[in-house]
Amino acid sequence: MCRLEKLGGLERKLVVDDAEGWRMISCIWLHAGVLHLATNLLSLLVVGIGLEQEFGFLKTGALYVLSGFGGSLLSTLTISGGSKISVGASGALFGLLGAMLSELITNWTIYANKCTALFTLVIVVAINLAIGLLIPHVDNSAHIGGFVSGFLLGFVLLIRPQFGYVSRRYIPDGYDMKHKKSKHRSYQYCLWVTALILLVAGYASGLAKLFNGQVLKKMPF
């Protein structure tokens, strides 16, 4: 426990009283043992590879880190005190799931089997959330915070043109697509602006509450 604290584990007292806000980021890369690390790595491989192939390293990386921060923020806000240390990438991983859901919504018109894709993703998300709720001593506030952050970030970072769009994985080598004119739909811009406002407002409100010493009511899970 002491080593996790020295390496950057998330602890409310250190974040608020000692102004070590960086712990809300550093805790994402710390794990409480080999099994914990292996489980999160496997989940990241299953969820993250497709997103990175489709949207690139920078967008996926930003989504991962910002979702992890959102999970850490809600986790810290729900800790009533004591010296509990939280580590792990669960919030960031749930953020990737949330982003997959919002990406499906915002890029709705380019999917062939829309209802099937939406139903499958909702089931996957529901199962993962249910597992977190049923397992005792799991920081579910980090899961919820990461999922909501990722859901909003998906509208901002994973927007794609709806006209003239072809996934780069299906473009033949050497084929020039620059002459194709791509356009976005108006609803995509509306979702982009709304999600960005909610995201910034949520982060700002959460940080203000945290550094004012406020604690949210106990989460109902």
C-alpha cells in the first residue's frame, strides 16, 4: 500500500490536502498485482485495438487518458475520507466502451446493420457494468465516471464524415482519396458542441467540488 502511494496511487487526502492532482492521472497506470494488470491488459486489447486502427493513436490515447481522469475524479469525490488508495485502468477502459456507444450514434448513417450493432454494444456495456456492480470492493464510481466521460468524448473525438467517407482499412494501397469531398451532418455538429459543453462543465464542477473539500453522497452501488 505504501509503495502504491509513493508511485502515484489515488488517495483523496493527498489530492486535496497536498494538492497532488496529478495522482488522478498517474493511478491509471498502476495496478494492484499481476492478475489485476493482466485483466486490464486483456480488456484493453479486446476493446482498444479496433478503436486505434479506425481512429489512430492520438485520438484513442486522448480518449483513454481523459476517460481515466473522469473516472478518477468521480472516484475521489465519492471517497468520504480515510487512507484508501485506488489504482487501475478500469475507468479508462469503461471510457472506451462509452466512446464506442457514442461513436455508433454520431456516425449512425454509415453503419449497415445499425440496430444489430447498437443492440450488441448495449449488451456488452450492460454486462461490464453489471459485473462491476456485483463484485464487492470494486470502485464502481470510477467505472461510471469513466464511462460517462468516454461517452461524451466519443461525440467530440470520434466524429466522421457521412458523405464520401471510406474507412482507411478498406482503401487499396496507392489509391488517392483526396479528390473525394467529405461532409458532416448538422446533427453531428450539435452533438459535438453539446457533448463538449457538458464535458467541460462536468470536469470543472467536479474539480471545484473536490478542492473545496466536498464529498458526494454515497453512490447507490
